[in-house]
Amino acid sequence: MDEKRLKHVLTQRAEQEIPDSMDIRSKVHDRLGVPAPARTPFVARLNLKWAAALVVVLAASTGAVYALMQTLLQPDPGLRTVQAENQIVQLGQMQSLPVDDPLTRLDVTLDYAYADANRIAVGYHVTGSAAAGTGVEVYSNQQLADAQGRAYPWLPTSGQQTTQKQSGAEETFTHEGLMSFDASAVPVGTGTLDLALTLQVAYTTTATRADNPAIMGFAGDANFSFQVPVNPGRIVDVRQSASAAGLAIEIQKVVITPSMTRVELCLSSAEPFAVDAWTAWESPVTLDVNGERVLTGLPSGFTGLNGAPLDPGAACRALAIPDALTRRTGDWSLTLDGFTNHESGQTVSGPWTFTFAVN
């Protein structure tokens, strides 16, 4: 993932948590291809654009499935469906990381994975313990690649992480994460993916936050290898245009999989979307199938095409609709109700409506 996109995907959400100077140890620098200072016994420093890679949007909500242990995360509608239908692969792979004071234990578990032609999703959790009153907050960064060396970028609006702590004679904590990666580069006809996931774990404590809020301890990497079947879904060739407020949008094709629908489209001009927070654009999507309202105002965000990161000036890109629509066959009326940038507050007026058949 390039440096500029990394900063815009996560920095806006991280900067309220982490100041502009923060670093972790040389292993992260090595992975990111930048020079690093020598490792200290507890902490090192890193500029925010790299530290932000360790922080995804925090979420505190009630989920029913962990695979089924995760209790703090709320998957989007598409992932909830594939979980409920047992389409996920239970993995339960656990690694213990070596710890330094004040940590006394740190275990990382890859819980489950799922893959289709639109996304690869992984659920994981980190559990550990520390001396009473340590006040540990845990952060994690994910890197995913396959046996052919393809790296999979994050879907910008899909990440969730949260940490909860329990006090006692010894403090214990649980950090849960759920991340989706863009699978649009997976070759058509792929039946199974051999994947390698690296989870980089870092943490802060009450003492380090009070002493210097720019300090983070790097706990280490957990590396997992696993296989997951790929659901190909269906591809609908659309090639239809609609115009509103001086902007024409042409839908090229729609890829419908159990967890998500990817709408590949081209804009008559990308200029309205090429702002600083270019990854933060969302459109509420409305869908009628055979005259029945299926979706109303579901937020959907832009992604790149063919597994490439989204470029702010890209005229052609994809819109990811995070819901399960594979069983919705018939006459579709899909409306993009306009776009809002949830970071900058900018808007692009709509709507754009497209009608096509899904068999």
C-alpha cells in the first residue's frame, strides 16, 4: 500500500488517538521500506503515517458470532449473512508472542476467514495480561498476501477493532479485529486461495500515555498461513449511463457475491472526488428488485479496480455495496443517492438510477 493512501485511509481516524510523532521498532520499518532507528527495550518512534497503519476505526457494538466468539464487533450486513449461513472457514490458529514488562502474556488467534470474488475477510483476537492497573490499549495492523505474491489492499470502510479490559489481581484484556481486503484481483476460476496473514501488534499503557502520548510499544508479529475457498458469485454486464448535476456515471459491470456487490463504474469527471480525504466518499444506495424495496440508504464506498488501491483521480473505480444480494434475481433498479465525504463534509448531488436484469 502506498504511503499517501495509507495515511488517508487511517490517519483521519487515528489522529485523535495518536499524535503526529509515533514510532515502533525496526521490523515495521523494514516491512514498509523506510529506515529505522535501533530497537529499544520497550519502544521506538515512528511518524504518524506509519503508526496510523496500526489503528483502524474503533467499534463497540454487540455481535452474535465470533466464529463464534467475537462479541464486541458488528459485521456489515454481507458478512453477517455469510456468518449466519456458515460460509466462513473456522481456523482457530493461535500464536503466543514473547512479552516484555509490563505485559505478562500475549496470545494472537486467527479465528476465521471468508473469501469471494469481491472480498477476503478475516476475524482475529488478541488476549493478554499485565500487572494490575497497567491500562493496556492494543492496536493491530494487517497484511495479507497469497502464494503467488499478490498483496491485497484493505477495503477502506471495512475495518473494525476494539479492546476491552478487566481489572483484578492481574489486568486482562481482549482485542478483537475484523478486516476485509479487496479480492477483485483474484483470477476468475480460482477455487481456493493459499493465504499468508501477518498481524502486527502494538500497545500503549496508562503510564506511557501520561509520560508521552507519542509512545507505543511494539509487541511483535503473528504470522498465519491458511486456505480458504473462493465463491465466484455472478457477473452482470450492464454498460448503462445516467446523469445528474452535470456528472455522468456509467456502470460497466456488477459483480454479485454472497458478502458484497461490486459496481464497476466510470465517471465523466473524477475532479469532484479528488479531494484530500478521497477515500472517505460514500453514497447511500437504494435498490428495488422486481418492484420490492431491498435496500434503503445503505452506505457504500469507493474502491480501486482489479485489486489496485483507489487513486484520487481515477475516472474508473468500483463502488462496494456491503450486503448479501446473490438471491435477488430479476429486474434491478439501483440508485446512487448522491455522495457525501464523511470526513470533509463535501457533497456531490445525485441521484443516478440504473435498471438492468440479474438472472
